Amino acid sequence: MKKIIAGLVLASASSVAMAEAPGGPDCGWGNMLFEGQSGLGSHIIASITNGTSGNNTFGMTFGTNGCSTSGTLTYGGKSMVSSIMGEFSEDVAAGEGDAMDTVAVIYGVEKQDRNTFAKVMHENFAVIFPNEDVTADKMMAAIEKVMKADATLAKYIT
């Protein structure tokens, strides 16, 4: 049950994150139809219009519909791993748990290597969480450093 809840939290967190839209902020018929409007409802309807008609994909391909691919995509939301950081630290200390499994999945660790992932994370707790004030970015950098140092897990870090 915890795995299902964790999956739903991650899926919903990524779906509401604010980012520079592919094709730019002005891309698609939905943006044209609802230009000048604000609020959640307008944004949702504009997004549905763009998504169901595929016009922003067409616009990005051919440079029409206010779309451009020259900009850099951005992400202003919270990292998925940082949103479960507290539970993950408890799982690393224990050497197992749902948050540990979730982070392994986020990093693409295949099922047959997840026990190794859990063992390596547990053995390196002090590296990953050197103090109680560690930030999510530093924690993730430490996770990747630890994974790179392990022969089995290094293949998951590119």
C-alpha cells in the first residue's frame, strides 16, 4: 500500500510542477484562445486544448502556433527525491523500505540490483547524510557518488 501511495505522490508532484513549457510559454492554440486570462481553470483548459489537438507538437516541428524550440527548458518544482527525503533517510538507516525502493526506481535501478542498492545506501549512511541539515541537492550528489563507486550500481549513473 505504501508503494502505491508513494507512486501516486510522485506522479501527482510531477504533474503539478511548474516548468517552461516545451515550445515556449506562448505555444499552442490553447494559449492563443485563452491569451490574457489567468487562474488554474484557464491554464488547465489551455493545456487540454494543446494536448488533445497536438497543435503544439506541430508548432514546435514547423515553427508555427507561437512555438519555438530555441529556449531552454526549465523546472521550478521540487525534486521528487527531496519530497521523500525524511522517509528515505529513515529507510537508509534501516537498510530497507518503500522510500528506498522509490529512489531506486527513480534512478532506474533494475529489480535484481535493488538489494545491492539498499545495502550500499545503508553502508554509506554517514556519507549520504553527514549531518541533519543536509540539503536535498547534497544528498542526491552523495547518492550518485556512492553509486558511481559501486561496480553494480555505477551503470545507473550517466
